[in-house]
Amino acid sequence: MLPSLFISHGSPMLALNKTAAHTFLRELGSQLSPKAVVVISAHWESHQLLVSSSVKPETIHDFGGFPRALFECQYPAPGEPELSDRLALLLDASPVERGFDHGAWVPLSLMLPDANVPVVSLSLPVHWGNAELASLGERLAILREEGILIIGSGSLTHNLYELMPQESPMPSWVGEFARWVHERLVANDRAALLDWENAPYARKNHPTPEHFLPLLVAMGAGGSASQLHHSVEHGVLAMDVYQFA
């Protein structure tokens, strides 16, 4: 059975810059052989739950101000209409045509660079509560038994207003929040994590919540948590990866 994963995707430049997180995701992907991937990205927010039904999802470059080489990146993985239809029924989700935003294609381009594994995207409903998002993960858990990889793609910390140069040390307010999350995850303290907004410096690390919420979906889809990777980019982007086995 595959685990579910929470992946911090940080900056879109993760696709090109050979940072510790870049290298780790390449190594992680070499250890996985999923039949398909279901990804919930911080960059597809919606009012109701949506599921991508695209047969050939386009690569969306949903950012600006980066080098031309990043805009030339393509991730031509196929969609999987049968899985999309199944998810629509299982989750009462509406199917729509949708490409891969960078929260999906950037980590997948490192983990599964051959782009030969079907990928289906789920949206992040902005009006759902934390418990509802964890419950969404619980409904996805059955897919893990079939060799389908569940990925929540966000960022453990994500305050772009406080970005620093790439190699800057992590400020204490980032470290305290990251430690709080880590301790609750490994203790399986899900009640605390569903109330994560009251963690130390939660609002400072997440001025808006969308990059933390995919963790709740991944948590709901799996069991006990373990940290697979920790590094920091630009001082304030904790690039942690967790698996829920």
C-alpha cells in the first residue's frame, strides 16, 4: 500500500534549482511506482469540490517574473478519465477541464520525470473547514490500496511577504511553527492539527491558509506520520515532506 504524502513545493524555481528539496524529491520518486496520482494543490482553489477530467492536461505557468526556462517547462502526463469519473461519484465532485498548476507539475516533474503516470487533480474548496478537508482525505484513503498515490501539495510555511535570499537562515517564528506541526504530526495529535490556526505564529507563517490545508487532506488519507525531509529556502519556506503510512 502506498502512503499519502504532503509535499512542500515552495517556489516554482524548485523545478530548476538543485536545492536539497529538489534532490530529495528526485530520490523519493525513484522509490515509488504508483499506478496513478491524485493531487490536491494549494493553487487550485474553488467554492465547491472539483475534479479534473482532462485527458491531456496542459501545463499551467501560473506565476510571473521568473526565468524563461521555467516557462518552457512542460509536464505532459496524461489524465485518467475513468479515475476522474470515479472520484466525481465517490466525492460528489464536479468534473471540469483543468491543467496542472505549478503546485502539481513542479513536484511531479521531479518525482516522476517520465510523465507516464496518469494524474488527476482535485480542487481545494475554500469554504470547507479543517475537519471537512481531513474527511476528504479519509474518503480518498481506499485508493492507496490500489497503488494510487495521494499527494497534498502546499508548503509547511508560506509567508511570501517575508522572503529572504535563498540561503538565509530560518527565523525563530518559522522554526517554532514548524516544530509545533512536527511534534503534533508524529504524536498523531489530529485534534490539535485541526485547530492549527492557534499554533505559535500560525498567521505569520500563513497569512492565507491555502498552502497548509493540503496537509490536512494528506493526513486524513493516511495513518501515522513521519518526516521524510526538512530544509528551508529563502528563510521562510520550510520545504518539509511528510508521509502518512
